[in-house]
Amino acid sequence: MSKICQITGKRAMVGNNVSHSNKKTKRKFNVNLFTKKFYWVEEDCWISLSISASGLRTINKIGLDAALKQAAAKGFLNA
């Protein structure tokens, strides 16, 4: 399973670790991602989403149905 938020489309970024001697080595900035189950009232079923913390805030703000429609329009959902 890839580390991509299904609501916002956030994914891991690549950057540098910079030591005290200013030596740079590659590192990855991962997304604050977790799996959460939601009850989708419109379809009368439970769905499991891999979402970031900001994706959860989006669902709390605009609702699950609107967030899923918005994510599907942008192409973030797999199904």
C-alpha cells in the first residue's frame, strides 16, 4: 500500500538531512497517514480510507460525501 492520502492526494516528499558539518544525505518526509473506517450514510456501508490528518480535518469540515466526490473528481481515489 502506497503512502498517499486518498482524500487530499498528499504523498511523501524527498529532501536532505543536513548535518552540523553541512553534509547532505537524502531523506524522505512521510505523510501523517493512518487508516480509518467511516460510516457512509448515503450508501449505507462502512468504508476504510487511508487518510492524512489534514484529510480527516477536510472530512470533518465539509462532510464525508462531499470529500469523496471532491477526491474522485481530482482522481485521488483508487475505486
